[in-house]
Amino acid sequence: MSLTETELPGDDPQLLRRSWSDHGRLLKFLMRIGVAISLLWLVLVTVAAIFAPWIAPYDPNAQDLSNTYEGFSAAHWLGTDDLGRDVLSRLIYGSRISMQITFETVAIALVLALVIGLVAGFRGGRTDYLLMRGADAGLAFPPLVLALAVVAVLGSGVNDISLAFAIVFAPGFARFIRGQTLAIKEESFVEASTSIGTPPTRIVLSRILPNVLTGLAVGIAIALGAALLTSSGLSFLGLGPPPPAASWGSMLEEAYNTALFTHPWSLVPSGLVIALTVLAFNTLGDAMRDTVSGVTTKGRHRHTRTQRGITAVSRPAEAAWTSNGTEHEPASLLEVRGLCIEFDGEAGPVRVVDEASFDVARGQIVGLVGESGCGKTVSSLSILRLLTSPPAHIVGGSIRFDGRELLDADFNDLRRIRGREISMVFQDPLASLDPSFTIGNQLQEAMRLHEKLSRSAARARAVELLESVHIPDPARRLSAYPHQLSGGMRQRVMIAMALSSSPRLLIADEPTTALDVTIQAQIVELLRELRDEMDLAVLFVTHDLALISELSDEVAVMYAGEVVEQAPTTELFARPRHPYTAALLAASPGVRSSNGRPALLTGHVPQAGQLPTGCRFHPRCDFAEEACRSESLPLVAVSDGHLCRCRRAEELALPGVVSAGTPQIGAHAPGAS
Amino acid sequence: MTVALTPDTPASAGADSPVAELRGVSCHFTVRLPGRGKGTVHAVDDVDLAVARGTTLGLVGESGSGKSTLARVLLRLVPVTGGRVLLGGEDITDVKGARLRALRRRMQLVFQDPYSSFDPLATIGASVGEALVVHTELGRPERDRRVAELLDQVRLPASFARRHPRELSGGQLQRAAIARALATEPDLLALDEPLSSLDVATQVQMVELLSELQGRLGIAYLFISHDLNLVRALSDQVAVMYLGRIVEEGPVDPLFAGANHPYTQALLSASPTMDPARRRGRIVLEGDIPSPLDPPSGCRFRTRCRHAMEICATAEPAPDNINGLTVRCYLTHPKDPEPAV
């Protein structure tokens, strides 16, 4: 629960599902070299601009008419131009004007835009309306024409040109800043500042402005490139600083006018310098965007061949099917055995799921429970191989669905299984639905993807599906967009979508966590009904023990990447055998210990990669002995169908949930069995 | 009996008046509806509520019932469109500008999402110390010392002051959020679903922390949650809100033991429990909470109520006092069909 936690794979499916390919990785690698080269180039240009008089070998305006259009030579590295002036010296001096205009333009534009954008965004209402219509008017002119007009009015001194360009650039910036301001204003940290009593100006300057600027960094880099390009273009049209002053654009113009056909080489130096500098700015902008959006990958990757769209499997050849000793469910629909998953970390692979085994039988609801960071979500995503590689790799075990080994399947096999035989429902239905299509559209598309149905048949089936998840007035709901539905309705639509291909297994990852208890009760009822009527098997991932005690037939408890206990639900809640399960039960808010409050489960789940030796739970365990600190244990059967990973499971008498009005947790008493 | 935390009320002036009070408060706002002109959202409607000094008032209800808006009305963060808001007996309904900002130090807010409630660019120390910059003349070293004290109060190491929000877990951030709220030594802390994004084990630790702080500092809490188990663990009084109105209110134990309003009963029975004995006779409410743009006439719960009668559509039922609970329902008030005032 510290620094590295956010960088390590937690239970955030959004993060885990972010996709990138081999190709993208290579690109990113080049990108990093690109960043270094770009920075080097820009530093070089800036140094040249600042120290031009000391660096330049010649006076940029010194003519030598006997020596025009000279090629490379020891005296003139880049040759001379039509008047015999040294091209290198002119480029070096030219960088002064070109870079000054570029940076001045962006700086002035930024100041103008910040004032307009922040005021418009923060004040809103009429102020916003007036300022933005003004900005729109500015944006409506073609930029080059607007720049020409302003230069014509102001004159063509360096500062005039900068101001002209700034006026051209400002409206676009202002729009962006206003948009950012509006978004940041809605964040609760701004409301927090308001509720503290911080004055509005202070909120804008100390809270909103820094956040706007961070988002603006990319835009600034790109704008620098654009400003250079525009100013060069304008110089090329003859509206640059008056001759003989050198700027890159004017050099290009002179070369173009005098030597396009006779000495085409003379266009290259200035043209190349402009192109390289613009490229450098854009490369930096792109790299910043990647960094801001968090796409950059840290850490070392292993070099296994990965296939797009499925989690890579690199397990030892012999580690195929092994029974876990208790053949109580020989014909389960889903059999997970010894599943091991690793993620690439900064210091090499980190194992986040270790030897996890569980079964889901036909028509059975199985709960996978534990605190966040225990590996429940990672395990559930790995079944359909939905974890992206890198960073995820399945390094051991077996996942069998209806007898087929999913870890040996290729992308095409999995595509036939995904959504057709096994469906998934996630916590946030809004993130899983496309906001720009109607519910009906998305439902029918899901169906037509898997089976050939006529339009009208698909529609009829969609209505039927919405009915089956108890959505009132289903025919009308088909034309609704996701945002028009409540959270509970959306989750029903997700379930309907998941059911559209009559799957045999539904994997539900915290599907009710974001919902009200009343709606949760409805969804729970629905899942039970689907199990009973359609013989649907459900793997239900949650941290809510009370919920799982009502819903599931079987429960697997995970801790720090391992399954620590597994039993039929009534058995597990009545007679927990692992101290972690007992502690979770006692900590549930619905249960009261003798002091009237839920018992405390102190400490945190250890991070993957920093696991304690021995039993992973021992640092938080009330019953830990010396042996628990050194030796780890396998999951063993403690009674029929009840598996537990604790050396003291036999001797501890852990309190379960006592049924009678209010649940009571008795005193912890390690008694002899 | 569960929460025996009511400390001695401070012997200052107004000690017997509630720390904060709403009298017939409404909060309506106008929204533009695409293609349908304008509509009025009845977020909070004619609510009377009081939070006693050093106690916890739990506010429960489904999402969309107006709980968060009610807290923001009480804290004067959204405009009040009717009724009076009182802070320590003083009417603050019309206070504005600098005077309102000065009042804010007496009432603070903790948000649901710990991550978005901290400026990602500011250190935890800067966020926790913001109120000290705004409200006090303390210099940098004194401020740092006070921030360390505040972090210590919520059981965070002082070194966290130098960290950024992304370096903390959700539970740690929520502790920091409480530290930030405590910086101004408020009389009232509104906690808007502060635990719903946290793990079970972390929730329990937070409940413990909140009770301890209340016992030590004598702060009053307005604790908003849709998790009835948590409300029960923390509250002295509970108010049940539905579609902008309080439908039932009273001390925590009678309310959990014998709720009168069908909505309270449904909420209580929907809450998942590990005890199979308590699951019998579950009431599963049909459908969703209606839109606050167009609330049902009369009793607003009637469209989902299994006991709904003709009279329920006529007018809002008047409050009744039954077994120490204030209830607004015709079931318990059949003899008075007259519209309530």
C-alpha cells in the first residue's frame, strides 16, 4: 500500500486491459531515442541562437561576390549563397530570429489564452459565452490570412510578427484551456478547496492553473513546431524580418528565388533545419502525450512470442493436468488448476497469482473473494486470456473449460469461446457500453456477431433478452442510449448482452459494487433465477462476503495471490478453517463482535514481489506460530469438499457466523478438536 | 447501546442548540432538457433536520435520493431555494462572500472518491495545510508542525506530507482527507459516502478511526452512506431519504429494530447478510427511484410501495411520532387524510 502499488497490477481491469502490441513497443523504443535526439537538437539550436556571435565563423552579412554558390569547403562548411555569404553563419544567426519568434509567439499566445480560458471556464455563464464567441471569431479565419493581415497592420519587426502569430494561436489555446478548466472545476478537489473557504482567485491560481498547464504541455510543444512552420512560411512569402537579416524562412525564400534550378542544393540547409526543428518539437509533444496518458512501459520484458489479443502462456511442458487430490467434482464446467500468473515489474517478473485452483460446476454460482490486490480479478480475467501481454504472462497451470484446455487455445479458438460460451460482466457498465449507440443496436450487434440472424429476428431476441433481465417496457428501451438508463438498468443490459449467446459460464467481476443495495438485491435475484432456469454457471468476483454468502453455492477465498480456503458456502460461513477467512467474516460490517463493532483486521495485503516467507498471512494472523513464518503449505482437504491452506486448520476452532437474528462472533478460542 | 459516544457537550453558548439545522429547506435547480425545454430538479424538498453536537446523524437512501445535495445545502455549497439553514443556532442562509468563507472553517466535507478529492499535483502536506494558509496567520514551520499533528491524528506518518496522492492507497488518502477536514477544527463534518470505495477491512479501520476522533474532539458527523451496516455502526440518529424527502427519522436502534416506513423496511431487508435467518421475508423493491425532475404526487415512494393506497397520491403524509421514530406514511397515519401543511 505505498509507492509502487499503483504501478503494480492491482485489481483494476481497466489498467490490465489496456492493450499494446509488439509493434507499439518497438515504436516506443524508437520514441525514446527520438526524444533524446530531439532534445539534443533543440539544445544545439538554442545554444547556437544565444552564442551566435561567438560561434559563427563569419559575419552573416559579409558578402564575397567572387565566391557565390560555393559548395562544401574547409572555409565554408555549408558553402555560400548568391551573395557569397557563409550559409552556416547565416543559419546560426537565423536561428536567433526564428527561435525568438517561435518562443515569443507561443509565450504571448499562452498568456492571452490563459487569461481568456481560465476566466471563461471558471466564471461560466455570460462571461464564458462572450469570450468564447470572440475566440470562435478568431478561429473562423484561415490562420495564415489572419497572420498576414495582422502583420500588414503591425509591421514586420520580429516582435510584431510574434504578436501577430500569438493572436492567431491564442483562440485555439483558449478553447482548450477553457475545456480543461471546466473539467477540473468539476473535480472534487476543487470543491474541497471551496468547502475549506479558499477564495476563488486562489483556487484558480493554485489548483486549476497548474493542472491546466500539465495538460497543456503537449499542446505547447506542438504549437512551438507550428509557430516555427508558420513564421518560416510567412518569411517565405516575403513577410519576414526585412533583409539582410537572416531567418531560416527568408534564407529558404532567397535560395528559392535565385537558385532553384541552378543550385538546388542551396535550398537544403535552411529547409532541413526547419524540418528537423519542427520534427523535434513534435516528437517531444508525442512523447509527452504518451507519458501523460501513462502508456510508457517501465521495467524489463521477457522475450516470449506473444499473440495479439490474448494473454501469453509460457508454462513448463510437463505442467499440464494435475488433479488437486479431491475428485469431488470430476465433471466441472470450468476447472482451474495450479494457475500461475506473473507480471513484468521493474525488477523482473512478479508473481501475482500463485497455484490458484478452483472449479465451477454447471448451474453453480462460485464466489471468488478477498481484499483488493489478492489476485481475484487477475484470475478471472485470465480465464478468457484477457490480460494483455506484456505485462501479463501465464506461467503455469491449467484452465479447462468443458474439457478443453484454454491455455493451449489460439486467438481464433478463444474468439469462438469469448462471448459465446463464456461471457463477462464488469463493475462499471457505463465503461463497457458504447455511449454513441443505442442499447438495441449494441445488443443486436453482439448477437449477430455470433449467429446469423435476420434484423427482425435479432430485434425480437433483443426484446426477449431485456425481458429476461426484467427491464420494463423492453421494446421502447431498445432505442435508449446508455446514459439515459440508471446504473441498475445498465448493469441489466450488460447482463442481457452477456446472455445473448446463451453462454454456459458467466464471469461477473464486482457487478453490483457500484449499485444501491435495493438494485443489488434485484441483480442477485436475477442471477439466481438464471442459474436455476438456464443452468448457467457463474463465477462471481467480489469483496463483499455478506453478498456472496447469499448468492453462491461454493466459495474460494484468495489471499496474496493464493487460494487459501475453498468450501461450500454454508460450510465456509459456519465453519471457517483459515484464520484469514475468519478475520474477513469478523470484519464484515454486518457482523458484530462482543464490543458492538466489527472486529479489526489490521495491516494490509502484502504486495506481490514483497511477500513474507512461509504462510503469506502470518504477519496479520492472530494464531501464527514459529513454523508459519518459515514453511508454506499446500491447499489440503480438511473435510469433505473443504480445502484449506493452514497448518493449524485442524486444531483451531474458528468462530463462524451464528444464525440467530443478529450474527454474533464469539470469542476467539483456540481449542482442541 | 452500540455507539455510546455522546461526549459531554461543550459548556459554551448555544450548547443545547444543534450544531447544524435545516428548517423546511428545499434545493431545486433548473436544468435544460434536450428538446423539452427546461425542467426543475427537486433535489431536496422541504426537509427539517438537525445534527446534535458531538453526535452522528446517518443519512441513508438510494443514489438519486438527494443525500449529497442535502449535505451541500447544509454546508452552503449549493444555493438554497427555500427554508433556513442554521449553524450553531445562527441563520446562515443568506451569508455570502468573505463572511461565508470564514464560516466554512466550522463545517467541513469529506468526499466519496479519495483520488479525485486531492489535487494530483499538490503534496498531501499542501492539501492538508491549505486551510491553515487560508484561515490562519501561521508561518511555514508552524504550519508544517500542525500538518504533522493532523496526520498523526488520523494515524498517518508525518513523512506522508511530502508524498503525492498517487503514492497513497485509497484508505490512506481517505485518512488524509479527514486530516484536511480537521485542520480548521470544525464542529461539523459531512462525510459523503466516505467508505464506499474502500475494502471491507479498510472500512472497519476507518469506522474505528471516525468513532475515536468523535470521542476525542467532540465533532458532529453527518454520515452519508447507502451501506446500512456502516450507518448502524457509526450513527446515533438516522434519517432515511427518498427522492428529496426524509421519510423516516429517529435513534439508530429503534429504527433498525422496528422501522415503520415501507421504504426503510425495504432498504433494511435488501442489505445482504450472512445470516440465513434474517434473509427470510426479503422485500425486493421493483424498478428504480423515479426522476427528481418529475416526482410522483403525494407520497413519493408510492410508485414502488407494495402498500400504496389511493390516499397516497393525494398529498404528502404528515409526520407522526411512533415508537420514538418520526415517520411520514399513511399506513401508520390512516386516520388523517387531510393534506399536511
